[in-house]
Amino acid sequence: MPSVNLLQVFLQSSQSRLKVVGDTNGKLYVYKNDDSKPWAVRSCQGMLTCVGVGDVCNKGKNLVVAVSAEGWFHLFDLTSSTSKHPDPSGHHELAAAEEQKPVFKQHIPANTKVMLISDIDGDGKCELVVGYTDRVVRAFRWEDLSENSDHVSGQLLLLKKWLLEGQVDSLSVNPGPDGSPEMMVSQPGCGYAILLCTWDSDEAPIRDVILHQTSGRIHNKNVSTHLIGSIGRGCSSENSGSGLFALCTLDGTLKLMEGADKLLWSVQVDHQLFALEKLDVTGNGHEEVIACAWDGQTYIIDHNRTVARFQADENVSAFCAGLYACKGGSNSPCLVYVSFNQKIYIYWDVQLERMESTNLLKILDCDPEFGNLLQQLGVDCSFDISVKASRQQRVYRLGSVEGCAWL
């Protein structure tokens, strides 16, 4: 397989997530569950640089989007009944050339680099945002020409063009102080910019790009930077106001921010970080920050700056994280890597009981079986002083007690 650009995407069923891989030859490979063979293969025009999925046509239906460096925008409907002709093995690589074609194709400006499908202006409809290698970001909106919700007929219309000072490596949306979405783009030197969506405004602002630097001390103002916004923090009462977003740099800086002015933590590592994701690995509703380096070193950091590390088996050319139904038909947290040897590795059901370190005795206090075992050893659990004085001496003897299955 040629060089790939990987993005794990969600299609239609809440119990089935598909992983989409695009390569430099214009092939789009779709993988499902734990099958090592593609569930579907599609052909695109040009060298694919951006792959994603979303309701880009605002019809209430997710479509696969693939954009090439030459500027060809492709839409694929993998849920259409006309595209499902599996072979006996269950794979969907189609023999008929006409059936492999996208449901829509349009040429947009070339030299595409990154892409985002999201509601960036708060109108409840998705826009397509594309970042380019010439420091330009463009926003498009789908104009529908058909009243049939199942038929894709229309075109992309340019809404706005922004020119940035530095290279754009990431696009994301984050809640602003009033809760409305803010369009964010990464900028070199651990910076970012807010892009103002002014196409519906009667009066254009003096500037439509607001640049932010997250630190007064910038070791390398040209270092590549990635960001991700709208990081979940559960049902906390602190959810009002600006959302959480994270940044990472190629020289190993990681930051978690709340709005433009509040730095929650900063971490410096000795690896080159090239990818940034968010994923709830503890199941408490708080999404951890996931950063990956070229050598496969992966950092998982919670909101309190607790760090867990994971080492992938090979050097990595692409990385993503998310929920994926790899086993058992149910979604679980997964880490997905593409190696420089063109192999895809899925580490599925990545779950941690907790991120923070804790005291063993505190854990035992919450275990009802611990009290029963202490009573078998002759310790009266009703007296805290007696328990504290003896449990440190006796806790390692519990393995000899019959039925001590939790050690």
C-alpha cells in the first residue's frame, strides 16, 4: 500500500464504526470490525490528502469525503443500497467501474492539506473547512439542488477565505465564552488563530483572524503545531463558558487550555509529537488528551496532568483515536496506528480504571471483601485505630486466607 493518510470515521450505525484509509494513489480503503481485508474500496482522482466523514450536505446522513492534493472533492455514500453488493466473503469491492464512482465530484482550489466538517458558525448546519499548504483556509457550504433527501445533487459554494501568518496543520472547533462555536486553526510556535465567520454579518470586522500565542517563551517560533478542541469534561458544573482545547508541538510541548487566557497545564516531553486526539479511556465522561510521536510513543494525559505512556510496536506515519467496534459488535476506545511499513495496528478496548495514582489501603477500604477478611484475621473493623495499626502488617498475609481472589 502506498503512503497513507488515516482517519477513523463514524458512518451510520451506533454499533458500527468504520475506519477509512486514503493513499497517495487515490485509493480509499474502508475497514470494518476486526477484518484485515477492506470492507469496501473506492477510487478517487489524484493524491488523497484529506479523508473525513460527516453530514456535509446537511441531509441528516453521513457521507465519506475525500479530497486530493490536486483539488478534487469526492463524496461517497457507503450506506446506499445501490452500493452494497458484497462478495461471498462479505467484502464490498465492486467490479463494475460505474458503481465505484463517487456520488459527487467537484474541483476546488488545489494544494489541500487538512479538512474539517463541522458547524463553525452556529447555524446548526455543517460547513466544509479546508486548510491549504499556502497558509490559506477556505470555508465551503453545500448548496442543495434536489428536494430528494436520498439524492446528492448540488455544489459546494465558497463562503470565505482567510490568510494566516503561518502554516496550518490542524483545524478544530471549540466553544467560545458565550458557548457559540469558534473556528480554530493551529499556528507554528504553539500558537493558534480564531477565524471569524463574517459571511452573514452586515458589517465586516477590521480583522477576521485573531492570533493567539500560548506562551511568552517560544523556543522555536516555526515549530509545527497541532490542536484539538471541544474536549469533553463530563457533567461538571464547570461546563459553562469557554471549552477545553489542547495543543502539541513537534518539539514535545503539550498544553491544555480553557479559553485564550487560562492555561490548565503544560507538559514537556522528549519526543516529536505529530498527532493529537481526544478519547475517554476511563469512562467517566472526561476525555483525555492523546498525543503520538513518530517513534510510536503515545502520551495519555488527563485534565489533572496525570500522564500514562504507551509504546506502539513500530514507527508511526499516521495516528488516530476514537470509538471503534472491533470486537463483539460494541464500540470501545481504540488507538489506531499506521506504520511506515504500511501496516495498520488497532489497539482496541483501551480502558483504564483510573488515571491518577492512589493508595492501596484507600482502595481496600472501598472493597467490602476486605472487611470480611480482616474479621477472619481477628481485626475489629469498627475501630479505625485498630484497623490502621494492623492492616499494614496483615494486608500481605491475606493471600493465605481462603477465598482471597482479589489479590
